[in-house]
Amino acid sequence: MSNEDPPQSFVSALANEQFILQSVSGTTVGESGNRAALYLSSLSSGLVALGFASGAPDVFRVMLFTVLPTIFVLGCFTTVRLVDTTIENLVAIRRVERIRRYWSTLAPGGAEFFDPDDFDTGQRGVRYGRWAWLFTIASMVIVINSVVAAATTAILCSGLFGIGHITSQVLGSLIGVAFAVVAMFYQWRRLQGPLHNGGKRPPVNGGQAGAVPVSRSMVGAATIDTGPETSAT
């Protein structure tokens, strides 16, 4: 606890900042859910339309080569934005934790109420391991979009280029796996900055500012929790 009380204007501004960050965190969760729902609804609608057109081979072929590539591109755009919202939420959570650490210094015993969760045992009562990023909403879309890529490739090879069915299926599987690996690596690579470049800890008891650790559990919280303070993509 500092010897001098902070100005009331500063405390008010800091409380307002925390509220804004919590709102940003909740907004990223909503956007992530909406974008994933949009992609899945587009995929299901496209498959239903293909089912109705299956009775007319010419129409089916045209729709097939139009719908699936479009859905695949939509999935790529969705994946990029889902990774963006995950990063935005990680940054918001980290800054909220910095403010909470400052609140804990304003009164004796404050750490009991604002003490951060143990990064070894979990965040908000749930522990996420180093592979938590594999279970984000972006990862879900990547897996589904990889299947779309594999099916589109197999159909193009078989129907457009006259390649044998088995060979087309093998090529499609290879393309799908390759896309999944590249997309997962893209997500993992972009998450390294928010995970390892911690913010600055505000001075506590007259000490020097230090790095605020960012745990891997925040990745899980960024994609699973739904509270305004702890959720993200």
C-alpha cells in the first residue's frame, strides 16, 4: 500500500478503463460465436442446396464447383478473424489483470480479494495446458474447413480432370491435411506474441514495474469462458 492515496480522478479513470476492457473482452466472444455460426450455417445451407440439386447432374455440377470453393474461402477468412479476436481478448484479459493487481495495493488485505489465479492450477478454476490452443473456435473452423478443402480437391480431380477415384481421394486427403497443418501453425504462430510478451506490472509497495506473466490458461479462457472479464475467442 502506498503512503499517499491516489487521486480520485485517476481511480475513476482506471475503473472506467477496466469496464471498457471487460466490454471489449465480451464483445470478442460474441463476434467469435457469430462468425463461427455464420460459417457453419453457410456450410450446412450449401450442402442442403447440393442435395436438392443432385437430381439434375448438370445443375449439380455447376453448384458443386461454385458452392464448395466459396465456403472454403469463407472458412479461411473466418479463421483469420477468429485468431484476431482471440488475440484481442488475451490482451484485454492481461490488462484487466494489471488493474486488479493495482486494486490489491490500495488497502491492507486487498490481495485476498484481487489476488490473480494460480497459473499452475488454472484460471477461474479451470486449468488449460500447453495444447489448449488446439481447442479454440478457430481450430474448430480449421478442422471443418480442411474437410471442405479435401472434398473439393477430390471432386475437382475426379470430375474435372478425370483422375481415378482412389487417386482423387488420396490427393484430397493430402490437401486437407496440409491445409490443416498450415492453418494450425498460423494460429499458433500468431498467439506466441500475446502469450509471451507480457505487459508491465504496476509498481507495488514502491517496487519497480515488472512483466505480467501471461499463462497458457488465458488461451483456454479466451475461447471457452463466457464472462465479460475472462472470456475471449
